[in-house]
Amino acid sequence: MIKVPIYNSSGVAIDELIINDDVEYIPDSRVYKGKNCYYKGIGVPYFFHAILDVNNDEYENIGKHPVFYSGYYVVKKCFKNKTGIFQERFQPFFSDFIGTCGVKEGTVVLNSMSFEKSSVEILDCINYDKENDQYYYLMNYNCDRKSYLTDEEDPKKLRELLDYMIISDWNFLWDKVAIKDISNKGTVSDVADLFVSNTLSHKIGTVYSVLYSLAKKDSGKYFKFLNVNNLQHIDDRSFVFNAIEILRVNNVDVSELFKYDTINQVYKNIVINYLVTGKNCAYCACDLYKDQGEGIKDQYVELTKNQLTDIII
């Protein structure tokens, strides 16, 4: 049995969760492994979180977040060296407290049953904090949480996953580090951010998010995937054009993308009018945060136009 302290925003323990199991924390996650199942949302060792504005002395080690709409990485002084659940948002846009799960995580239950390549089974969902709408989950993983990035990967299984998602209209958020949620056997271990749509922009974003995040996290595994699938990487445009080629092979009509004369004109059109107009992580998959997602989409479009000013349509 363990007791998980719940800290208020001042770092004072005000309550606790009691988990009748012996658990071990899985680094870089909200997940613990117990004797017979896994737990998500029962606390974390505190290291940092993200806020939009820094205007007081509560924080230290402040740095610009690599995702432009997430503000700043900060360490809150009163949370340092503590483990538990902290009643402050981990990301500024979403209601999840640090170390636990908010309402947007609820899609994991239905998605785990309807997405055929899910590697997670939800055993129970506990709404332990009804006032703040916070939850934790009991679950099992048929992949035993083996990752495409850290374990022996199978590029053919990854391609099978992409083919299945394209054909069945399942999608990742386009700017998500999607490869982190994919097992070494090509199944998805975190299905909460998946959504169904047959829109071309979402299909492009789905494949792009996998290719781009794989290349940035492990270039060797990325090029291995390309070799197995007879694809080439020339420059950053290849992330988009390889994604489109995978769609084309799966009988997705991509003809509307090629209405300009030059490769640069085609590329600019696809990125501005299709890729960055798809669902980004600020929406979340369930559209609870549609307005903020739309606002971030507009910022992405303007940023992309500025970055591609040398490519004239």
C-alpha cells in the first residue's frame, strides 16, 4: 500500500490517495507499474511544469518552452523535491493537475475499445476529486510499454499502423510527438489523443506527426523506416511529401494538393492550407478546447507564412 500526497498550489499537503498495491514509477510519464496492473494519474516526482506568464518570485529555472504556445518551463519552489499530485495545471491550456488526469483524458476509455491497434486496456477510472474533476486510471498494456524509440523496433509494424489509421480514418494531432505513443510493435499505448476524421488535412497531419517526431527523436530509426518503405529524405520538405506518398499508396485522393507548377509552390500550399490547419495539440482530440485550438491554428498559419516568404505562389 502507498499513500500519495495531494498538494495545494502553495505546496501544502491537504489530502492523500491510498493505493492498495506496491507500485514502481515509470520515468517521463504519469504511469506506475503495480503487481497486477498499471496506474495513470496517481502522482509524479515533481520536476517542472509550463505556464504562460512569469510575473512573480514563486518560480525558478525559467526557460522558454519549445512549443511556442506553451509559454515557459518553470520550477515552482514550493513543489521542489516532492512527489505526489499538485493542484496546479501541468500545461496552461488543460485542466490536468500535475501528476494526474483531467477530463480530456476521458477519451482513452472509448478509444481503447474502438481503436483496433490500441495496446492499452482500461480496467477502471476513479474520479477521486469531484470538485476539480481529476481522475486516475487502472490499466494494462499488451505491449508492456515497450517503445518504438527505446526497444527493438519493427518498421513494417509501424507502416501497418499508419496504413490502418489512414484506411479507418483514425488520426493523431499533427504537432504531437506521436512516436512517443507508439510501441515497438506498431500499436498505440496512449490513445487518448486519437480522433476520427476523413479530412485530408488530418490524414496528412497524422502521418507527418509520426515521421517528423521519429526523425527528431531517433534519426537512425527514421532512415530505417524510410529504407524499408522505399522512401527518401532530401530535406525538410520530405516529411510532407513522404506523408502524402503513404496516403496515395493507400488510395487517398491527393490530387487537389498538386494544383501549382513548382515543387516549392506545392509544398507551401500543403503546409499553409492543409498541414497547419489540422488539429493541433491545443485542441485536444475531443474538441473540449476548440476555441483555443482555433486560436493556435491561426498563429501557426501566420508563422508558417512568415517562414516561407521566400517561396512565392
